[in-house]
Amino acid sequence: MTEKLPLGIENPLQDIIKPKPFYFTEFGASYLGDSLELMKKLPDESINLIMTSPPYALVFKKEYGNVDAHEYVDWFKKFAKEFKRILTEDGSLVIDIGGSWNKGKPTRSVYQFELLIELVKEFHLAQEFYWYNPAKLPSPAEWVTVRRIRVKDSVETVWWLSKAPFPKADNRKVLQPYSKDMQRLIEKGYKAKKRPSGHNITNKFGKENGGSIPPNLIQVGNTDSSSNYLKMCKKKGMKPHPARYPKELPSFFIKFLTEPGDLVLDPFCGSNVTGYVSQENKRRWIGFELKDEYLLGSEYRFPAVYK
Ligand SMILES: C[S@@+](CC[C@H](N)C(=O)[O-])C[C@H]1O[C@@H](n2cnc3c(N)ncnc32)[C@H](O)[C@@H]1O
């Protein structure tokens, strides 16, 4: 599947990061290794957006006992220091981080909130987002389907952090189709009035603005079953990455927070969904990953990869 290097094709990141990539494409390059070490090779203020889903506290779970939130936060802090150094002044750091249950109890760990509280010492919280995955299965079975004392956990937190209070962002790039009610209202025109809430709504409310402003709740089922990535993994007998996020999630933030030509980094890139959607949107990208099997599989996401 790796293409022979055609004349004139060069690693687009070669002037920014020196180590040999695992593979590269027209728009980006992936590197095998510990992102903490690899990030040290990136120049200051070279990255416009860090879009990532780090290993969750699950990985840090002790065999017996709870997720150790402090341990997780201490581990993450070392990465955060590099994130801050390599981000441009108007850059953003977006972290999709799933929740976790305390072992043996129907109670929740707060590790992702502790992480947020630590991170806002160095970054601004531009906005918190929630990813609602309606396709999530009910778990842990003991509390949800057997004893019936908790409900389905189907929301993940996504922290949008920034180096400065006014990071590059434009919600006009992520407008959503109007609802039927709103379409009707635009057609008929809206009469200015005071809402029961006390808000004064002017007749500008009924203006056609090309779509509605999205909320900070992103609804997308993690249900990919037909991508080329999955088909090729199956064909080659490779295990697909077990914790992929749906492409709609990075796609939203890449369109919202960057422009074509900007550089997006995923320091925990797994099957490189981030690189793939960056490329789709004509952004340059870098992916770092510890395990070569994940990077090998990720090659199938791209029309052509070069070594
Ligand atoms: C939650 S997964 C990311 C999945 C990815 N978003 C996708 O959709 O395929 C986290 C990844 O981080 C990788 N990882 C963990 N520690 C790392 C490190 N220090 N440097 C680079 N990658 C690391 C793991 O191997 C894992 O593939």
C-alpha cells in the first residue's frame, strides 16, 4: 500500500521536525515514539491546534482500587508543558476525555475534572464541550442493567483550552442546518418582542445567516462500520484500534479553530483519525503514536502514503 516516492513529493513537515517519519502524505506526517520526546523536537509556537484523545484513566487503573486521579494529572502535566510551548499564541488545545467509574462502587471518578482544574493554571478554558454518543452501550452492567441504580453513561467531556483568551475561532465555519421551526420563522419574518425570560429579541433574530450556531453538545454515534480503514484492517487480519473517536468530533474543531494550511497535532494519534480529517480539510498535520501496529493500520485511511 505504501507508494513509491514519486518525483517531487517530499515530506511536508521536514523543515519543522527532523526525525524520520513512519509515513507521510501530501499534507502531513506520522512519527512512532513517545510524544513527550517527539514534541521536544518541535519549534516553539509551531502548532495551531492540538486535537487529541489521550489514554484515559482506565489505562492507569490499579488492579484493585480506584483510578488515581493525582497520578493521571501528574502524568499529563509533563505533556501540558510542551503543549503550551509549541502552540501558537492564538492556538487551541482540545482534549476529548472519557469518564470513569470507581472500582466496585456505583460512583464516578472525577479525574477529568481534576485535570481541567490543573490545566487552567496554564491555559484558559475557552469552553467546555460534551460529546453525546447515543450508540454507547449500557455499562457498567452491574449498576445499569442488573441492579438498575444508574443510567447509561453516554457523554464524554471535551475541554477546549487556549493559550490566550481570544484564540482563533469562527463559528460561521461550523453552522448547522436550521430546524424546521426556524426555517418557517425566517420565511415569515420575526416580530421583535420581549421573551418571558426578559430577553429582548430583535427582528434580526429571523435573519437568514446560512445556518444555526451549534451548541456545545456534539451528538454523534461512534458507529463506523464501513470505512476503508475497517475494511482494510479486516482484510489484512489487523486488529482495529480499540478506542477510536468518530471523525465528526475532530472535524468540528478543525473547521472551527483552524484555517486551510494551518498545522494540527495529535500527540496520541492512535489510528490517526485526526490526521485524516485534517487532510480532508486541507490542513497540515502531525501524528505521534507509541505503537507501530496502530500507525500501520492508519495508513489505510489515506489515498497514498510515502516512506
Ligand atoms: C485514546 S487513544 C487515541 C485514539 C485516536 N483518537 C483514534 O481515533 O484512533 C490514545 C493513544 O495514545 C497512545 N499513547 C499513549 N501514550 C503515548 C505517548 N506517550 N506517546 C504517544 N502515544 C501514546 C496509545 O497507544 C493510544 O493509541
